[in-house]
Amino acid sequence: MDFGLVLQTDPPASEVVELMKRAEDAGFTHGWTFDSCVLWQEPFVIYSRILAETDRLIVGPIVTNPGTRTWEVTASTFATLNDMYGNRTVCGIGRGDSAMRVAGRKPNTLARISGAIKVIRALGRGDEADLGGTVVKFPWVRDGAELPVWMAAYGPKALKMAGEEADGFILQLADPFLTEWMVKAVRDAAVAAGRSVDDVKICVAAPAYVTEDDSPEALAHAREQCRWFGGMVGNHVADLVAKYGADSGMVPQQLTDYIKAREGYDYAHHGRPDNPDTKFVPDEIVDRFCLIGPASAHVERLRELKALGVDQFAVYAMHDAKHKVIDQYGRNVIPALTS
């Protein structure tokens, strides 16, 4: 199993770079960031610095979207980084929840994501791509260039598309039941499209908070530091409920039940422990969606996820123990899953 570190690009950028360097030293293979340029600093500028100061770390957004940048600009940015540092990027892509809504736009459609996946991947590896009637190709991309595109998804149509078209599937929750359900949907779609299940990498991304023990006080603090995540996931679930209904059978009941008490969401607090709009998230959801507790509890959950086919666990480190979670994973978790 690979491990990734996920950060927001809060200033100063130098701190983001230092945390990514620390993560590489601890055994992490991937460095991910949010991509919402109104809420946080521009990630692609920071990627260049991270790549320059690390040796092996693969970087990318979790996730970008096809609406805030034109597709050829996105592809050119990735291709330039790869030309400079040697195929060390991955393009995570999705509908653009915060990036689009904060700018007053609606999240992108699946059709638009599909088109973007094809164009970004083709241009990033030096192939031709059709930009709506105009065929272009980067003449400067060298032989051997690669740009994998991984897709974030929850709903049935998105899961199907991820299996059919993406190089990887990003699932932003760490609940084994839901992971099994969604990984099966992605893999079934891949096989139906004539692909191998190995053609689609599986990445589970969720907050991880390592406590000294499993005392009620320690677990309560960890839950409060990670409760924001249930609110973030709730945004996507609310979109699914609006589209399919809460009792359609198209989305697991275990995913839809908890948002019934959801009243609203202010993106000014997006992805932050002090988010006041996530009080509706019960402790049970925090425990299911996130990894909290002593390192041994993390290892146990990750072994379960690995058995379900998860290739990478990406740690959301949006809490008050960023350094600690990196170090604890480096000492006690990563070795147990990679030995």
C-alpha cells in the first residue's frame, strides 16, 4: 500500500513544502493538495517547489476540476512539471465542489469531466487532442512522458465513469463497507469496458488522527479535529440525494442517512476543524469515515482496506497534529503496511 499526505495550501507555502519533505522522509509516496484558488493559494506554483526539494514524491491535486482552468492549460502545467522533474505528477480530477461554488458557478457535469480526462491525459503524454474542433499537440513533450488521471466519485454514474475511463479512483472516506461497495462498482465498470481491474488504482483519502491511547478524552478530541470531514463529504452526498433521492437504492442508505440534519454550508470554513456547519455529523460517522485512535487501530483499519483492493491511503492532515501524524505513520503505520 502506498501512502499520501493531503494538505491545504494555506500560507506560508514554505510550511506546505516542509511538511511534504517530512512526509517523504517518513515513507509517504504521494503529496496531494486541495485545489480551490479562492480559498487557498495556487497549488501548481507550490508543486514546483515541492518537487525541487524532494527526490521521489509524486504530487498532484485531490482534486482539480475542468472548469477553473482550460484543459490545455492544465495539461501544459502538468507536462511542464514532468519535463522538469521526471513524471512525478498525477492529476486528480472531480466536479469542483468548493472551487466552483465559491466562484459562483455550479460544479462540472460528468460529461465535461470525461472530456477533460481524455484531453489532459493525451496532451500530458505528448499525444494529439481535440479541443472542440481544433486539434493540438505539445511539440515539446519528450518521449516517455506520462500523466495518469485519477477521478473522484461517489454516485453510480460517476463510479461507472471512473471504472471506464480513469487511471485511478479517489474515494474520500475510509469506511470499509462503503469502500467495498464503491470499489466493486468501479471494478465492475472497468471489466465491462474491456479493462483490467489493475488498470484503475484505488485511493482512499480521509483524515487520520493518531492518539496516545484509546481513552474517551483522547478519542473525543480526535473526533472534534476530524468532524469537518463528514461535513465536506455531506456536500457531495447532498448533491446525490438531490439527483437520485434519499431512498432510490442508487446510493447506499449508510451514506445518505446522516445528512438529514444538515442545514447549510459556508465554504469559508471548508476543510477546517472549527467549521461550525458540521455539528450535524455524529460521532459514528467520524469513526467510520476517518481513522482515529492509537496507531494500532490505524493499522487494523488499513489492513482491512488493503484487503478490499485499496492501493493508496491518503492522509488528510487538517488538524492540530500535522507533524505528529506524519511521524507516527512513518514509525508505526507505513512499515506495517509495506513490509
